[in-house]
Amino acid sequence: MPDGRVHFAVIIWIPPECRWVRHRSGPPMDPQTGRTGIAAALFMIITSMMLIPFQDPDSASFVLSVLTLGMGIIFFVILVIMIRRSLG
């Protein structure tokens, strides 16, 4: 019997033209663009961490807040790695 839960599937696909992220070669990132992205990622992380405690763990908004937190952390880590590679 279905229990009424909603299951989410997250599929990440990197197009062939964007696969330079996985290799050392590729265009360097502008540090200012990276700092702006890091600020956006930190905003995602902080706001989702503030919202999680006030939500019912069985609700869809709780799941979306957790997904937003995870995406913000992944976004932050990728940007830090790309900035470190572009600076030397």
C-alpha cells in the first residue's frame, strides 16, 4: 500500500562542454565572480539552516530545505576548488 510519502530523485548531468571542471585545463575563474558565488552559496546554506528547525520533518518544505542546504554546500565546495585552482 502506498503510504503517501513523496520520493525525490536528483539527477546531475554535466554537459560535455562543461566537463573542463573535472580537469586541470580550462579557463581560469575570475576571483570576483567566485566571491559573488561564494556569497550566494553561503546565503543558501544559512537561510536553509535557519528554516530547518521550524518545519515538520514529514513535510515537503523540510525536504526542500535539506536539498537547498546540500546544494549550497556542494556549490560552495566547487567554487572554493575552482578559485584555488585559478589563483595558482
